[in-house]
Amino acid sequence: MKAYIKRGIERGDHKDHAYYDLEMVHLQGKLIEVEPYNGGTYQWIGGIPGGTTFGWLDEWLMFNIKNEIRKARVQLLRAFGDISSPTEVSLAIYRELRYGVGKEQRVGFSIDMAGSVEYSFDETDLYNVANRKRTSLQRYVRRQLGFKVEDIKDHELDLLCRQITKHRHDGMFKIVRGDGVQKAYERGLGGSTCMTYENSKYTSMYKLNPDKVGMVVYESPKITARALLWTCDDGVTVMDRIYPNDGGHVEIMQEWAASNGYVFRVGNSLPCGSYVLLSDGENHVVTLKYKAYIPYMDTFRYGKRRAGKLWLSNREGRVGATAYNGKVTGFVCSVCNKEFLGSNNMVRISYGVMCTDCDKTTESCGRCGRWFTKGSEDEVKAVDGGRYRWCRKCREEICVSECDKCGGFTVALHRIGIKIYCSICASHCSRCDKLVLREELDRYEGLCEKCAGEKTVEKSEAVHEKHGEGCRVYADVETGVVLSSTDIATV
């Protein structure tokens, strides 16, 4: 089958997140042959043209080409209808796009290159990505639709086309805040970096400050990109470094920021030196709350900390010469999930760390592993004298009983008559294996009362048999050893 490569390719074993393979960038926007895989929703790529890599092509990397071209055409027509001040010329171009040559050629926005349009001369290739022509909207209006300079001046056409392109791009932008920012890092949106996937926990500071930090997400058929949006103390909004950090989307996102009155980074490479240059040439400060983690910073990388507050700036010396690079300054409790500064109140457990408050007030069930507050209805309690420690739900599932003597819980059903006893309160006689109370066994040194009496009689008979009936014998009852004997006649 034919597959159109929309994003990237995942190699090897399937993980929760498909990652962007830089070796496959030359395949984006191209058709390749793939073999259907009947075992699931993936396609096996036999041999990559021009490459040596083999792997799986995820279903979400492919899409219906015909539907995408139709969607791109509708977006182009809708953009003409959305411009704020339509003119006779713009309406004439719109009519030609919808009902004239534009309809015959299925002209629409390019699904591969932002700011361009695509069309086809041949009706048989209307939905063939490889054979469709790509050009700028200005050139298409001039050469294909036949609008001359006397119909519309060049500067007027350029202004109109910029408006149209901007409307299309505006629909590709969205801003997320709060928990949405951390989730975007968790998903690896915009590409894998040092703060994505398992390291997304370090970005919790953004979730704590939805009024100061947001994220703009740009998504086109070709790429998904992200950049942080900072609301500074002086009211200025700054768009941070763009990820991925190169490609046609960088200019589009910068134009979007400028059109919204936002400041953005002049360069999009790794920060270096004592400041990060912004488009307004100014220095800005933003004040934030934080708890355990300070994430890696690209633009506002110089700061100082005090009393749970963080002051950040794009220039060294404004608020203190400290660069923050994803350093961990505290911990997150594995039980209550709260963040804590420092490690003074941290307690290490088998699978992580917990705070001292949880250590004092909660306990984990030895069966299900969940944590429960001490003194609550579900609290963990000892079973069989502390051999097990289970929560209420686990005790009910295993049918744990309550001892009729001590009131403790027991998993072993020690029944004496109609009563149930735990292994602490009842056990078996070492001679006849009868189940009796523990206090009886302790009294007769591991024997029940009956077995203890029978043993005493047996030993007494053995002594008399040896020394005769006419003697008073003093012997050890347990061992039968004669201590002394006296003839009764002489007494």
C-alpha cells in the first residue's frame, strides 16, 4: 500500500511515545511502499529508500492524502472569507478559486510547505502529492488565475496574501497553561529534549504559575512545535526558544508572536554568554512560585531564590548570576505527591522517597502496596501477631477473622468449639496435635492437659515397677530418674 509520511518514524520496539527519527527527515512529504501488518494498527517498513533503517510506521504518521488536500483547499477558501476588509478584487479572486480555474486544479494550501499553495494541471493527478505543483499564492494569482498588475498592485496583492496565510496559520496555534504545559512535556510534544517524557516532572514549576508561564503549540500537517510564553513583571509577553529549533516553522512562529505584540528570542540556538537577546532589545524579569524542581531554562536562565519565590531574567546581574539547568532542589513525596524544598524532611522507602508527615501518618499495605492513613477506616492492621500487615480491603478479600480472645486479626481459622482464635492465642499439642489455648500449652510445657496427665501416670508406673510396691519413691516426674527411695516398713 502507499503511505504518505507525515511526521517521523519509530524504530525497534514500540514504546509509549513515537520519537522523531532524524535519519528519516528526507522521507517527510513523500510516498513510500509499505506492507500491511495484520497483527495491529502499524505498518512494517521493508526497506527505506536511501537508508539502512528498518522499523515500524505508526498509524498516526500516515493520513488520507485525498482528505488532507480537500481540507487544505477548504482552509484556503475559508481564509478569504475571514479577512477583515474584503474588497472587490479579493472577492473576484475568491470566486475564481472556488468556481473557476482554482476548482479545476483543486488549489489549496500546501500540506508540506507553510505559506505555499499546491495545484494540479492534470485531472488524473488531482490527489497525487508527488505530481502536484507548488508555488506562492501571489504567483498563482498572477500566472494561473490571470490577475494583472492593472487589476491589483503588487503591494496590495502581497498584503492580501499575507493576510490569507496568517489566517491559515492562526488556526494552527493554540496556547495551553497550567497542567497542560507539563502534560505537553510528558508527551514529548515538539520533539524530545532534556525536559520531556520521564523528565517532565522537573517542569512542575510551570504548572504552579499558570498566570506567568504558558506554552504556544503550533501544529501543521508537516510538524508540531512548541515554545514557552512568559508574562513578565512589566506586562511584556516573551516567546521562548522554539522546539524543534530549526525549520520553516521557526519564522512562522516568530511572525505569529510579532503579530500578537509578543517579544521573541532573536536567535534560536543554545543560550551562551551573559545574556539572551530578545527582539525588543530589553531585559525583563519574571517572578515565580516554585517548590521542589527548577527546570532547564533557555531564555530566563539567570535568577535568585528566596522564601519559595524565584526571580528570573534574560540578563546576568539583573537578579543574581545563577543559571538554572534542570537542577533538582528538593523532592516529591511518593505517597502524597507534594513537592518539598530540600531533603531535611525526606524518608527513603523501597521504591522512592516520602515526606516525614506521610511516614508518621500513613502505612503501606503489605499485599496491595497502597498507602493508608493511620486511624482511618481503611488503615493497615496487623494480622497473626504482625506476620502480615494488610488494609481493610485486603483483609476482606482474604476473609481475615477476628480472634475471640485477644481481638486481633488472623488468617488461620483456629476453631475450638464455636470460637475462632489466632495463632498467638491457640496452637496444637505437641503430642496429640489437638488444638488448645496457648495458656494451657504454656502450663504443661507444650502439652494439653490430658496428655500431660497421661505422661505423669506412665512415668509413675515405670518407677514402681522398678523399685517395688513397698517403697516410697521420690522421682523426677518428667525424666523418671529416681532421686531417693524409702522402705515403707521402716518408716
